[in-house]
Amino acid sequence: MIADPFKAVVTLLSEPHASGYGRAVEIPYGEPVVFTLAIGERVEIDTRTFPARDVGGA
């Protein structure tokens, strides 16, 4: 999971392999990030409070 404060999106990477990841999903800030761990536990992360930054540095 990568949070990009300049684009205000979270990128969720999955299906890892030797040369990278097979799947990348972008989720805008404000939407929940939901995924399931290898042990079967479901995780939900609230992104509404993630800090966003202006590209101009403000």
C-alpha cells in the first residue's frame, strides 16, 4: 500500500512476482481501503484523514 499525498490516492499492490506486482489498484482519498490478509483477516483503512499536499508545495 502506497499513499501519495500529491495525487491524493492510495495504490494497493497485490499478486507479487519476481519483476513487480501483477495488480495495482488506485483508491482515492476518502474511500476506504479494504483488503484481506494471508491469514484471512479483513482489514479496512479509513483514508478520509490522510494528509494531502498541493503539488506546488503549499
